[in-house]
Amino acid sequence: MAKPLSLPFDPIARADELWKQRWGAVPSMAAITSIMRAHQILLGQVDAVVKPYGLTFARYEALVLLTFSKAGELPMSKIGERLMVHPTSVTNTVDRLVTAGLVDKRPNPNDGRGTLASITDKGRGVVESATRDLMAMDFGLGVYDAEECGQIFDILRPLRVAAQDFAEADEDAP
């Protein structure tokens, strides 16, 4: 994929100025546009790093989640809950990991209707290698130091709380 040519100006700052002229100052417009562009940039960078492993960042996240579980397996419903995605997305993600030999699926013995996904040895090797590569490029955030990354997390946290991603009292829960 060819790198886009750099513009001689910041198009988001320009849009903000034009917005101000037409509708008045709305700092949230420039902020959301910057966040969405940052998302595109970061997703492109991390997807490029995990692509050689046959992964997308979403599939990588699912593998990491499985490595965090004590037994290396979780119910599909729990994967969706933890990754905050729709059950259809979980099924698609896990099915692709199964096809790649990185995850196995089996009926959940504790829930007759549920399915367990478990990471394979191959999956563990892939997640270790991909993690090493992502850490080497600071997950695309190398332009920020550790303190600034913490500030980004802190700034975005109230938005996630307001969206009910989690209850604030749960911040210390495992």
C-alpha cells in the first residue's frame, strides 16, 4: 500500500476553522475527527505488524484474551463480553482463528448451549511473536512517552465509563 502524500496543512485544523466560520466553535468536532483519524492510523500500523501472522488486530486481541485465561480457554460469550463486540463478530473472529489452527472450539461442558474457544500451541507461539513485534513498535504510539500514554488513557476513560463499558467500582476487579 502506497503511503499517502503529506498535505502542506492539517486538514482537521482547516476543517475546524471552516466549521467555526460557518457554525461557530465546536471543539468536540475537531476532537472526534482527530480521534477517528488516529484510530485509522493506529489500526493500519498494528494490522500491518500482525498481518504476516495471518492476523488482524481483532484476532490478535482474541488470542491475547485466551492467553490471559487460566486454562487458555473461554466461553464464546465471555470473549464477546471482554472484547466488547457483538456475538456475530466473536464467531467470525474465532472461526478464522480455528481455520488458521490457532484456536480450537468445543462444546462447553458447563453450558449445553455454549461453546468454548481454546488457544492451541501454535496460537500461543503466534501471539508471543506478534506481541514481541507490536511491543517493538510501541503499538504505534512511539511518538508518546509512558506518561503521555497514561494521560491518553486517563482522558478517554470517562468516555468509556459514560458508555457503560464498565462500572467505575470494577476498576480493581481481576
